[in-house]
Amino acid sequence: MNFDKNNNFENIEINGTYIEKDIKLKNFYNCTFKDCDFTSSDFSDSLFSECHFENTNFSLVKVLDTKMHDVYFKECKITGVDFTQISKLIIKIGFSESKISKCNFSSLNLKESDFLNSYVNQSDFYETNLMKSNFSGSNLKHTIFENTDLTEADFKNATDYIINPINNKIKNAEFSMPEVINLLDSFAIKITF
């Protein structure tokens, strides 16, 4: 698709593996992106409102001052994206059944965000507001939660997480057995059954 001829796109579905790499200063409203490869694309200064990405490669995408409001990623590959660069004015993003690796979500307000049934690997959540967020069914191997607000977050059936209850807020968060035992890792204690 050629994005050069227009700056505003509304109610369209974009399919295909080839997409332009420079998608700066564009506005997308209620658009769906299916089976697209945006690897190393530049979305800087663009707006995505009520947009869905499905089975899309979103790896190494530049998102400097990108506005994401009600943006959902399903069955996507997202590697090496620094989400801390997106515009802080309006943020509402969610993920399901996606592979998220080496991404940075630090210091963002992601209250009530979904990370459902996803593989979230080696990603950072430093000082992130994740109140009431949902990580159920996700594998969080080597993902870092540090000074993070996880109040009322849902970790049911999540695996491979390491969360220090001393330096993260976990009041009323939900965990399931046997993975909840991981909360004790930071205490360096021995547990026998």
C-alpha cells in the first residue's frame, strides 16, 4: 500500500507482507493491519486510534512520539520495540497470543492493559503502572518487574515470572499455583514439600 498520497486513513483493512518502511506523520482511525511485515519501519509522530494488528511483524519499529489509543496486537511478533518513546498523552495498548521480546515498557501508564496468553521474554517494566492489567496465561521468562505497580493485576496461569514483592506493589494481585512460589525467590529461602 502506498501511504505517500494521503495522511489520514479511516476504516480500512491493510493486508499483505510488503509495507512501506516510512510511515511517519500519518493518522489511522479504526484500521486493521493483517499479515503485514513492518520490520524496522518508522511510525514516528503517527496516530493509531482504535486499530488492530493481527499476525503482523512489528519488530524493531520506531515509535518516537507515536500516539497509540485503543491499539490491540493479536498473534503478532514484537521484538526490540522501545515503547517508552511513544507519546505519553494517550496510551491504551493490549496484546494477546503474541511473541513480545526485548521490548521496553518502563515508566508507562499501562493501567488495565492486556498481555494475554503471550510470550513476553526479556522485556522491561521498570516503574510501570500495570494496575489491573492482565497477564493470564502468559510466559514471562526473563522479564523484569522493578518498582512496578501490579495492584490487582491478574497473573493466573502465567509462568516463569520473577516478581519481588518487596519492591513491587502486588496488593490484591491474583496468582495461581504452583507459579506463585516464584514470589519467594527474592527471599533466598528454601522450601521443602
